[in-house]
Amino acid sequence: QVQLVESGGGSVQAGGSLRLSCAVSGSTVSFNVIGWYRQAPGKQRELVATFSSGVSTNYADSVKGRFTITRDNAKNTVYLQMNSLKPEDTAVYFCKAQNPWRDYWGQGTQVTVSS
């Protein structure tokens, strides 16, 4: 059974930084896509940053230049470094892993950015 556990969320002032971690109970290389999504109150869940086919990265336009997704395959962990945070980054951040058969989601971690 695949499990994804996020950590690292919290409250920070605008301009600050946080690093999220997603620990995967299984090899991260076995997934076609793995990465981060977020959902703000009253809004749909949206892509933040992902790895596709192992090394190709994809970022939402709103986070390009501020967020960086990385992975440590030895630790089966995916990270999201978030810099220059803005109040509009406030959301629950979810880790997602996808293989040809199904999607797996973590429970989410709250990020709150105050102005």
C-alpha cells in the first residue's frame, strides 16, 4: 500500500520561506508523475510543481522563480522549497503520486502566509 506523508507546513509572513517534504512509502522512481498540488478555500485544487518521467519538471506560472521541487530517491522523499511567499500562496498543500493505474494523495499540510 502506497502512503504519502507531507510535513513542513506552517505559518509565515509574506516574503518568508518554507520547505515541504513528502515521504513516500515506496520508491519514488516507480511513479510517472510525483509532486505538489494545493487547494485554497473555495477554490479548486491546482498543480504547483511536479516531476514527470523522472526528471522533467513542471511549475504553475504563479510559482515559477519562487518555488523549487527536488527529490531524494534514496530517501523516497520529494521536497518543495517555497521562497518569497505571498498571501495568495495560502492553501493546503498535497503531495500526489501517479502511476498508470491510479493516483495517490497525501493528507495535506496547511501553509498560511500573512501580509
